[in-house]
Amino acid sequence: MLLPEDYIERGEAVPKPSTVESLRRRKEFKGWTWAFAEVDLAKLSSKAFRINLTITAEERCQGPLPISS
């Protein structure tokens, strides 16, 4: 899966956004869990960074994960 900046770096057009429902129906996403997060943009710096989050099935079943700032 490419990110918008990946398309830009390759000189390709960024695809139009998809709905979550259309993505959930795709075979390659079967069993995935989808989540949304509200972000206070006033608290963000201008420096961008990427994170990956991987949790075990046991952690997923325990409810919300604690978030520290």
C-alpha cells in the first residue's frame, strides 16, 4: 500500500480517497480492524514522522490502549 507522498515521489497521480466500507470489503483487508483518531492540530509540530503500531490479539481484546504524550 502506497502513501500519497509515495505517489508524488514516483510522479504518479494520487488516487481518489476510498470509503472505509469499500476498503473493508476488499479481500486483502479481511480480518483487519479499522480505527479513527481525533487529533488536535494545534498541538502538532511541523516536523512529520511515521509510526507503525502492532499489537497482539490478546492486547486487542483488552480494550483501548493507553496513549501517552
